[in-house]
Amino acid sequence: MRFQDAARDARTVVYAGIQADPLVGRVAALLAEATCPERLMARAVMNGERTEPEIWRRMFPSLFGEGPAGPAARDRAEQLLAASLEVANRGDQARNQYRGAIVEELTARLLARRGALVKRERRILFDGVRAEIHPYDVTVESPARPEAYDCKWGARGIDADVLNQLDDARSHAADEEIELAVAIVVFDASRSAELRLERSTARHERTGLFALETIDRLGVRAS
Amino acid sequence: MTERADLLESAARAYQALAELAETVEDEWQYVTDLTEAYLPSILALAGADSGRPLSDEAVAAVQEAIVEIGLIADPHRAIDWLSTFPGIVALALGGSEL
């Protein structure tokens, strides 16, 4: 089994420009330090119809009010609100691409907390197996225990193609006696992702799931 | 009805309307149904939780803003995203952690 950079076509070049936009890194950095309610707020804002900050402050009083959060937490929430509104203000088509890139960057940043060798847009090749066209969003290229992640903004993005590709990779790695951990990262509620998975007939019993409430676990080394 | 029950009844009606919009994405009918069947009872169940305490003005305003927000959605694809997000906002506003 070996990792390889994905081939770059016109679409990936455009998307690479979005991935490299400092706004993506800024939002991901804020999300990496955020609490679950703050991440819920960011998701709502980046999915939202309205872009007036006062509306979102009213919708999330526990983050912005005079409650127990304290000034440092309120400041963090304000920064995340402002950055999320920048994404929302990019318009419908662009915001879809930004949101995807943000989940990937957040995943990479959380994984890097373990000191792991984290890479992006990589294919995984196996001897005698036809290579998948689509690269994995984020990989951890540890010889001892490699990992591959597919990142989704919403649970709706979980489909049979994604699940099959992840499980095929895990299975092919096992054929080479390599334990490849595969998982989906979804910036959405766990419950919604679990509902999505329950209906899927694709193999996913050994595919991990990291959702809005559990995404911090990416930064914790598995024992 | 209590203020809490009234508010959550309004939230549930708004959520049901959002689900009807989302259902127009035919390929996702099953997922929309699953989300609605999971979350709608949870929203209504919040009416019975902590019913002895009056709601704060902030909590009422938060839920009302969320109801207005989902009422503005015209895109059924965005509606699917909000079927998953709205219940969490309502629960957070009313002091719950998640639905």
C-alpha cells in the first residue's frame, strides 16, 4: 500500500485556490478551538439566509449574552461569528466549496495535534488493485497505523460511493496486513449522521464517524 | 398552554413546514422522513422538560429568531441542512445540550 498525490485537473486547481484562501485556515483554526455550541453556531451561520450579526447573537444567547461564558469565550464566539459570516457572504455557490474546504482543514488541524504526518488530497494505491479516481480528503501517513478520512459538511453527503471507497481501502490494506483506519468526518449532528448510516446498505461497520459533537476525538491518539 | 409549550408548538410547526419543503428533493425523501421522525418528537418533548421554570426573554427570542430563519428558506437543499441544525439551536436556547 502506498500514498500518492492526486492528479490535478481544472476542477482541482480551482478548488486548491479555495483551500489556500486564508479565510479557510482562519475559520478552521477558530473551529479547532471552539466548543460544540460554537460549532453549531458556525454551521448555522454558514448555512444561513441572513447575514446580520445581531440576528445570530440573539439566536445563540448562551454564547454572546452576559451568561457564564465570560469575556474570553464571548470574544472567541465573536471572532467565529465574523469569520462564518464572511463565508456566508461569499454567495451560495462559493460557500458550498468553502464549507467543504473548512471541514477538511479542521480535520487536518485536529489530527495534527497528535503530531501525525497529515496530508491532503491523496490517493491510496494497492498492488494489483485498480486505483480509485477520487483522492481521500485527509490522510495520516503513519507506516504503523495509516488513516484515511472523507470529510463532509452535512450528513447528507454520506453516500454509498463514499462508504464503499473507504471500506474497500480498509479491506485492501488488510489484504496486505496493514491496519488502515478509515472514517467519515461530518460537520453535522451525530444523530443525523447515524440516521444516514442506518439506511445505507454499503459496508460501513468498520468505518469511523466523527461528527459535530465528537470531532475533537480526532486529536486524540487511538490506544 | 404554557409559554414554553406555545413556543415549542410554533417551533414544531416551523420544523414541519421546513420538512415539507425538504421533501421536494425526491432522492432524499427517506432521509428527510428519518430526520423529521427523529427530531420532531424531540422538539415537542422539550415542552415537558423543566416546565416549572419560566423561560427567559433571551431564550424566547433565540427560538423565535431560529423560527424566522427557517421560514426564510426557499431552497429545499438548504432546508435539508437545517432539518439537522434547527433542533440543536432550539435545545441549546432552552438549556439542553443536544437533541
